[in-house]
Amino acid sequence: MNRVIFILLSLLLASCTSIYKAATGTYAYYKTNSDLVEYYSWNPMSEKYYIKQLPDADPKTFEQINTDYGKDTNFVYLKANKIETADPKTFKLINDYYALDINSAYFIGVIIADADPKTFTYLGNNWSRDENNYFYEQYNIYVCDLKTFQLVSDKYPSRGYDKQCYFVEQSKVAVKDMATLEILPANYAKDKFHVYWRSSILKGADPKTFIVKDKRSISIAKDKNRCYSATRVLSCNELNIEGQQFCECIK
């Protein structure tokens, strides 16, 4: 009987704990006592906390910055991991992914290459800049012409360009003719020689006739010979009515 009561109480406690997590959003936190700092993260599959000790953390000076960041006199921590280079005295978060200290800018605890923290600005969608360059996540993309660089307006902005170069995320695309480059929706672009999807040449595509249909319900492209989804050639039987009409499968 006692065992049954114990099981029922355990199930009730687990259920209440799950409800509490859902209601409060307390899925991760730091816990300190006189000797130790621990990081607790909720595992919804097991409905238990995963606990990891921070053996180098000083519990006397440790403070939680948010659910994923903490610091003491000596170090800054991302979850249970030290950000070895971060300065705890000047460290501050921009958002859950970006942070600054007196020496560096950071993306998820990784130094952003050559970023100047004094002039660093977060632009959104994992893009940032300082007075000298633009960055995607932790990567310095080393733009070719800073004055003319701009981000592509898109549903998922991952591209940028200046008068000399075209970038997809941190990668510079080997565009053959920048003078005729046309930025298209859905990660497509073209010049007079090639069609590009992200940083790859779309082999066999005809740039003269290539167009993109990019709507909420459909995102495909076509040229005079084929229909495409990303780099994949589509057959008519893979398309809905709207796609078949666009690809001229039906008149």
C-alpha cells in the first residue's frame, strides 16, 4: 500500500513539475550553495533536470545573468561551459545569442572574428556589423566594398551584396559577372552566365528565361526547360495545381 502511495505521489509530483515548467518557462537555471555552482536544464523527454557542475565557479560571487548565462569574479559561463576569453566585469548580453565585453563581440560564446565591440551593432537575422565590416553569426565575411554593402530583403534574410561581391551567409559566391547579377527570391540569383542557388551554380539552368515564384503557398522556379525547387528538378506530378500552372504542365 505504501509503495502504491509513493508511486502515485511521484507521478503527481512529476506532473506538477511539468505543468510548472510549461507555465513559468523555468527550463534552465543556476543553483548555488556554499561549495558549488550547478546548472540545471529540463529534459522534456525524461521529465527530469539534467544537472551539471561548474567546478571552477566561485559560489560566493556567482550570479545568474539569464537562464543560459552566468558569471563570477573570474569567468563568464554559457550554460555549464566557461567562455574562456570573456571579461566578467564588462560582459553584457545583447540578446540570447549575442554579447559584448570590453575586448570582443560574441555569438553563442564564440568570438566574432575581428569585431570591434565599441562600434558593434546587431542587425537581426544573425547579421551584425561594426565600423569596419559585416558579420554572419561568428564569421567575418570581409565585404569587398563596405560603403555599398546591403542585406537582401527576403523571407529568410541570409544574403548580402556590394558592388563587387555577393554573399550567402558567411560564404562569398563565385559570381562570374557581378555587373549583371540579379538577386531573386528564395535564395536564387542570376547573372548573364549562370543561375545560382545559395552559393552553388544551378547546373543546366538558363539565366535568360529563369524566373521565381515565391509565395506563402509555393516557392519554385523555372526556365524554358525545367522547373526547380532549390537545386532539384521537379516533375509535373510532384506539383500542386498552382505549381503545375506556373511550370506550364497545364494550360
